[in-house]
Amino acid sequence: MIDTRHALYLQSPGDFRASSSCNESVPRMPTNLHAWNALLQHHDAIRDHQMADWFAENGAERVRQFSLEAAGLYLDYSKNRITPQTMQLLLQLADEAGVPARRDAMFAGEHINATEDRAALHVALRATAGAGFKVDGVPVMPCIQNVLVRMRAFSEAVRSGAWTGTTGERITDVVNIGIGGSDLGPKMVCRALSHLAHDDGHSGPRMHFVSNVDGTELAESLERLDPRRTLMIVCSKTFTTLETMANAHSARQWYLDNGVAENQLARHFVAVSTNVDAVRAFGIDPANMFEFWDWIGGRFSLWSSVGLSIALAVGFNAFADLLAGGRAMDEHFRTAPLERNMPVVLGMLGIWYRNFFNLPTSCMAPYSTSLELFPAFLQQLEMESNGKTVQLNGRRVRTHTSPVVWGTAGTNGQHAYFQKIHQGSQIVPVDFVAPLVPPRELPGHHAKLLANCFAQAEALMRGRSAEELRAAGMTDELRIAHMVFEGNRPSNTLLMEDLTPHVLGALIALYEHRTFVQGVVWNINSFDQWGVELGKILARPIEAELTGAEAGPHDASTATLIARARGVLARNG
């Protein structure tokens, strides 16, 4: 008897139809859809049109038509190479590809992560206590709420000074040891909300994040810390992650080397994991293990107990507000019509540029130092989710999937890669993000920051012609040639009134759902990450070979590298 959860691998592309249940069928190949082919023709018809001309015709109406508000975010997407017909066809494509049905399947707790036979129900983590989310028919909210209660109690104990190190001294520093989603998400949020560290009346501990197995990162962090005042959070679902456990064991030895006895380690370590036995064997009291579940993907886990570092850094009330912001965007995504649905609109604009303009990269440019880690967070979110070449049916994708995501905080980027964005040979779509009220203000600074943000988007759209330069009195034709900007380069601008936990939660959830929408259109699984595995598998025997084991079979290049490294390692003991 065939398990229907895996039956999707047995169908041919021509049999795919959108369905409200991911167990019944999956959307057919995107390139076979009517809207896809209509968009190909439409692209040919408008690709040479100038956005500046559209703005000249009726710019106010264009902005009205191509702007949205949701969950504290304002999106202006009028500076895109689109017409009303473009959006109509893109939304038709979303509908034909089964975005609404697949979205509903996700919220229903179905096993949309088919290759791992799991739900992808991170939306439940930020739901209210009375929400009816279930996985395999079992309500999940009671377990989630129990963990949240424990996170509140623990974070408040640390922040208030009630939880101390083994010598009775207050915890002043917290080190989060994790990697991937157990590092990038919490680190990004802690950086973004660092201005709120003292808002609950307590002094938040200083936060440190260690992820790289390169010992330099941990060693440099520990050099600045006092073991009597330092708490470690070890984030690993299985408690076997190579990089995380290597760092955790080195941190454990650091305590022992600095006078903390073995039976006192429990005051300095907590775990975010599901492996009770491994946590106990490490020396962490299971009472200080915060659970999460296999239906939470790593890059979607900051909303879970993986966010314990956030609650410690800025207080549990701020963490709860972050969840509420994510929940507000979830509700918008779940209920808003496609044409007014911010994640759908952003997702389909990404499809437009990746698949019809064939643009290989996209840029995230937050005009806020507080959001400087958001581009790195998006790199994992988008490229690990959608950097795939295999469809849900096991067949190869017939079109490009995730672009390369990159970027840094403005205005720094203007003095680095913006040259390429303005005048390079490849068009790079840009998302500008800015708070209208800064987290911290110095007189006159924020107006300059916003002016630069808005000017960059305007310059990308308008460009500058040779005629404009000549009209301004320039006569050197060689110089004119170098100073022309072709313009017509697309961007979105996302504004928030100020950078609160609520609006940050909405922003993160917006990009999660945007990524999901694109994965549905490409007919891929956005919730697995098999591409991460092979290198890890191959690293294990190589590590043994580097430290003395007999060398196994490798290609000539790898064998040479191992031999060279072995020689140096042997000389250095």
C-alpha cells in the first residue's frame, strides 16, 4: 500500500493540479502554466519601457496603485518595471501555481515538508494560546505555551539577578553557541533591538554569539569574559551538531580551567534541544533544557526556544511583542486577497525579475545600522530555502530558482557596491528598508540617512541622461559618457514608523512568507536543506585523516590538500 504522503513523487508533471491538500497532489510545473507563458509574451512587450515615463504620465496614481500597508509596514513597489497588467498576470501565476492552497496546507499543519515527512508550522510559535494548530491531529499550542512560560521565568530570573553563577554573582554576559538558524536569527534580532535592552527596568546581559568551528571566534569571545558571570546557551536540536558541540565542549573546559567545578557547571549552561540524554551527559540539568520540535526548520526557529537569547537580551515582553508582530503578518498573509497581500506581491515581483528578466542576484539594503545583520539573515532564509534544482515530484526544475542574496546597511553600501547597482552591466533589484524614527538619534543624522535612502531609489529609477548633463553646462563628452546613468532599475521601499519588536516581527514574517510563495511557484520544497549535508558527511573522515588516521580514497586535489595540512599539523603538535 502506497503512503499518500509520498505519492507526489510518483506522478508525472502533466498530472499536477493545485489542491487544498498537499497530500493529494502538488502544483504542476510552473513553465506549463498559462500565466507563465502569458508573462513571457508580456515581458517582451514592456521590457524596454521606462519607469520614468510611467511616472511622468500619472505618478500619484501609480504610487496609489502600487503600494500596500500591513502589520505596521508600508511598501512602495511603484519603482518596479511593471504595469497593472504585469501584476494581474503575476497574481494569476500565483493562483495557478497553487499559492493559496499551499498556504492553507501550511497553516493546517500538513506535511508540506514532504522530503522529511514533516509539517512546517513555525506560524504556530507566534500564535495566541487559544489557536487551534495541530500536527498529526495533536494540538501543539499547550506545549508551545509551556515553553514560553519557562522562557519567561528563566529570562526574568537572569535579568533581575535572581539567577546567579556558582559564586553568587550576577550574570553579566550570555554566549549563544549555535550555528545556522540557531545563530543568524537570534543574533540579528538581538542586534536590531539592542536599544531596548533596559526597557523592562532590568539591565540586560551583554550578548555574544559563537557559531564558527574556527576556534578563533570562541577564544576571542572568552578572552573578554569572566566565567563567574557568564552563562552559555547551547542551541542544537540533536545536541550533536559538529560546530556547536565542538564550541560547547571547549566552553565547558574553559569553565573547568578557571575554577568552576564539574558539579557547578549547571549554573552556567542551559540547552535548547530535544535530546535530554545528551544534554544530561554534557552536564546540563534537564530542568534547564528548553524544548523545540522537529516541525520547526532551523531558519524559522528564532520564534521558538531558540529565541531564548532574545528574551535574555531585551526582556520577555519584547520577545512576546516580536511574536505578536509575526502573528499580525501571518494573519495578513492568510486572509488578504492576493492583490493586497504583501508577501505575495513581494514574492511575485521576485519571480518576475528572476525568471523573466533572468536577473541572478538581489540586494537587501536596510538604512538602519540596527538592521545591519538582516541581509545575512535573508541569505540563509532565501538561499537555503529555495536554492534547489529538484521539484516536489523529484524532477529537475526547468527554470532558475533562488537568486544570490546580498547587501549591507546603508549608507555604507553607497560607497562600495552601489556603483555596480547604478552603472554595472547587470541589473540588481534592491529592497530598501528604513525606520522613519531612529532607534537612537543624534541631531540631524536621521534626515540625512533617509534622504540618502530615498535618493538612491529615485536615482535607480530615473537615471541621468547625456542631455541633462549638457543642459547643466557640461561640455566634456568623455566625462559625460562616464556620468550617464541609464536608470530604469527596480527597487522596493519598505518603511516602518519605528523599529519596535512588533514591526521587526512583521518584517521577518513578511520575508519568510515571501520566500514560501516563491518556493510554491517553483514547485520546490522550501523547508529542507539537503545541500548542507554532503560536505558534513565528507568532513568526518577527512578530520580523522588530518589527525592521524590512514588516508582514504580522494580525488588528487583533496588528497594533496590533506597531505599538506597533515604535515603542518604534525609539525605544530
